[in-house]
Amino acid sequence: MDFFTWLSLASDAAWLAVLGAGFILFAGFAMFMEWRRNRYRSLDRLEKVGWVPWTIIFIGCFFIGAGMLVMGVPVLLGEN
């Protein structure tokens, strides 16, 4: 069974786990972008640095993803 078939037949707990993993991956992307922005020596050149609050996005996505994984993974592992 491929992933998309499994996902179409998945329970709510599986959806929570998959979406939680997606949020964690996006949090990793936000952390990478914040690291990239911090490497610039001159913050006066805002056109290269950017204006997106990557730290806030990282914190929000990480905690949302972790909460979704905490609720979804035990059901998938058969502990509930």
C-alpha cells in the first residue's frame, strides 16, 4: 500500500501525526531561515535580510507540531 492510499484510509490520529510532522518540518525550515538571516554582517541592508519573524514562526510551528504528535503517535503505536 502506498502512502497516499494509506493516508486516504487513515484515522484522525494518523492525520494528527502527519500534520504534526509537517509542522515540525516547517519549524525546521523557519529555524534554517533565521540562521541564514543571522549570518549577515550588515543589518542595514533589509532587502537582503528580510522582514519575516522566523523565530516566532519557529516557536509556534514547533509547539503546534509537537502537540499534534503527542496526541497522534500513541494511538498509532497501539498504546490507546
